[in-house]
Amino acid sequence: MRKRTRIAAAAGLAAAASATGIAVAALLAPTGPGAADEVLLGLGSDNYPSTTAEDWVTYADHVVVVEAVSEETIAPSAAEVERGEGIIGRTVSLTVEEVLWSRDGAPVAAPAAWDFNASGWHFSEGDIENAVEMGLADSPRVEVGHEYVMAIRWEAATCSDDGDFTPAKWRGLGEGSAVPFDDGVLGNGESEGTVQDAEAFAADADVHPDQGVEEILVGQGAEAIVSALEDAKPDTAAQAEVEEFSAMHSCV
């Protein structure tokens, strides 16, 4: 069992989740840096409301079952290496096993696969080989060999007034939009870098303040998820606001 350490600062985790660069397989073991038994957890802010079935049908384009099939590490910057402290990024290749739900009018069909920018590792004192795993509180790290239900949306390429460009990509909504789903059981599998049991998660309901998809449907399968999504009512006003904002910042 890995030890989970929560931290308040999330800047490094955000950087790890969005980093791009060159894989450093020559420097790191194939299974990732070190054999750490600790996970450093940070707190992040959601891109969109992400917890309930209503959130999912309002802001997501698709809800899919995915399997994490492989990963690549992303090299820390030269400045981090010189400083002896920094972040090793991670990209996880996901394959879509099943599409559970799609929004009418979704701009892009659900993908068959995509590369997911995941939390990586933190190193200090120049010790890259024994870097500590990083993750976000109450969320899966998304690790190879595990399955997840994910609520995802297609983000078109955006351009800012300052000339910054963000390429189009698939992304989740936030903390609640990725849920463990090993063996087709919601809440069963990897979360926060450790493997949880759906039954134990349900028994610990008092420590989970959110009453979202995972908490309400824990222990159930795909049919229950589909039923909940079909019954949920989207917030059409919120959808319109998001679409207006996206159009304002689109590069097209």
C-alpha cells in the first residue's frame, strides 16, 4: 500500500499534468522513476463542474470507458535538472473500450484512443531515480493496467490576445470526471495512486463529502451509469455560456 501525502500547493502538479517534452526512457526504469511507496497529492481546481451526472451531461461531450495501456515519461527541464529539483511528466495512452453516452450535437465523435497528460513524479536533491509519485486528491493518477469511466469534452484550439496558442485536445472536466472502473465496477480500481475496493469505498461514505457519480453509483456497472446519464437534465444556460466563451477564444 502506498502512503499518500497531501499538500496544499498544486502548481507543480498542474505543470506535470500539462507538460510536454521528450521521454527520458534512457534515464529512467521502464516502470517509471524509482520504486516509490509514497504518493504526493495536491489540490487542483476544476475546469468545469465535474461531480454529478447533471454536471457530466451539461459539460461533457462523451462518457467513455477507457483502459490505460502504456505510458511515457517526459523529461524535466534543463533548469530543473541543474537546480536538482523539479517534475518528471507523464503521458498515458488510453484506449476507449466503450462509449456509454454522447451529447447530441457533440462537435467531434468519441475517440478510439488518445494520449492523456497525467501527473508524474517530483524529484529533489538531484535524485531523479527515486522521484516521488504525484497525483491530485480524490482523483485517479491514471495508471497502466487499470480501467476508468471518464467524462470528456473536445476543446478546440484557442488563441489569446497575447498570442498564446493552445492546441485542440480531449480533456476531462475536473476532479470528478474520472472514476475507477476495474472489472466493470464503478469505484473499483486505482485512485490517488492506490488500488481501492468499491465495497470499502462505499463503507467509507462519510469521508466523501461529494455525492456525485462515484459516491451514488459505487459498486454498480455500466447500465447504472447509462441510466443515470439518461435521466439527468443538462443546464442549458450553462452550456450556452461555455459555448459562447469557447467561440470568443477560438483560433478559427
